[in-house]
Amino acid sequence: GAVVSQHPSRVICKSGTSVKIECRSLDFQATTMFWYRQFPKQSLMLMATSNEGSKATYEQGVEKDKFLINHASLTLSTLTVTSAHPEDSSFYICSAQPGLAGGTQYFGPGTRLLVL
Amino acid sequence: SQQGEEDPQALSIQEGENATMNCSYKTSINNLQWYRQNSGRGLVHLILIRSNEREKHSGRLRVTLDTSKKSSSLLITASRAADTASYFCATDGSDSWGKLQFGAGTQVVVTP
């Protein structure tokens, strides 16, 4: 089946630093990738849609200057949390969708971010 | 914002019993998907049911969809301890271009 990886799996950083999270589709090409955030014991909240070769589209309330998304190739999207603060601590999950919109999305294993 | 509401929020059953959870949504959809998440892990896709389908099976899983009531159910038959996880429904809205809106999830605990 389709495999999506994320790196790193967990990261601890100091407040004020930036953290980059990678999302890769290992055995398929993904024109579109999605980034979600999940707080403990809560559901996934869509943050943004990452489109290869174009700007990401962000959901309402998500600061695009704080959460920088780059979808440089059909197999890689990156999320950079800039000037991280403790309230950014969360579980970040990406998904990748092969083919056209409306099909199955394949999720990465997630990245746990802890900002001290 | 979350589209789906799921109930129950939590479900505790014994091995061998069936587990049923429900999902309601608000807008028209292209499809509805069910996912499983083990604690601290990513999501595993279980089943996708399209808006023109009413029922779908996959192994011990049975999903129904009632678009008139905007609701879906997931049934896990003959549950096992390994089925312990959180289960989420997610809707792909008719005008959302593939973006998924997740429900709040049902936490299922299966005891041996």
C-alpha cells in the first residue's frame, strides 16, 4: 500500500526557534498534501493544503507566516513552525493524496513537537 | 471547524463483542471515510464509502451511510484486543476539493 513518512518523529525545541517537519510519499506521487494538528485527546484539525508548485492554502485562523509550507516536489512537503512557542506544542500529521481530489488520503505517522 | 460529530465518545467492550459507533455530519459530501488511530500514532485508513453507496464491508468492518440523515455508522464485529484505538470519521465535502473534516472520534477499549 501507499506509504507516507514523516521526519522527525518527535522534536523538542526551545521557545523562539524554528522547526522543520518533512512529509514524504515513498511510493507514489502526491500533487496534494495536507497538514493537520492534533492536540491531546482531540480530533485532527486541518491546517493547510499543500499543492506542488504553488502556494499552500491555509484554513481560517492558521497563520501562514508562522506555519510555512513548501511543496517542492511531488513526493515532499515541509512544514516549518517559525518562532515556536509552548502553545505550538502538538502532534502534527501530514497526509498525501495520489491522483485527483476525492480519493483516499494516506497519513504519515505524525511528529510530536514539544516547545519548552 | 469539525464537521462530524461522533458518538459514543468512548466505548468499552469485551473481546468477541461487536462495537458500533456513529458519525453525523452537516453538509453534502463526496465520500465519508473511517480511520483508526492507535495512541500517539498516525491514522490508518479503514474504509471509504461514496455518497451513492449505502453499505460497505471490509473484513470485520461494516460501514453504512445514510445521506438523507447525514449519518454513518461503523460496526466492528467479533472485536479483538488489537482493535483498541480511537476511530474517526472524516467527510470529503462536495465543495472542499479533497479536504477532510474529521469528527471528534470514538475511543474504543476492548478488554480480553
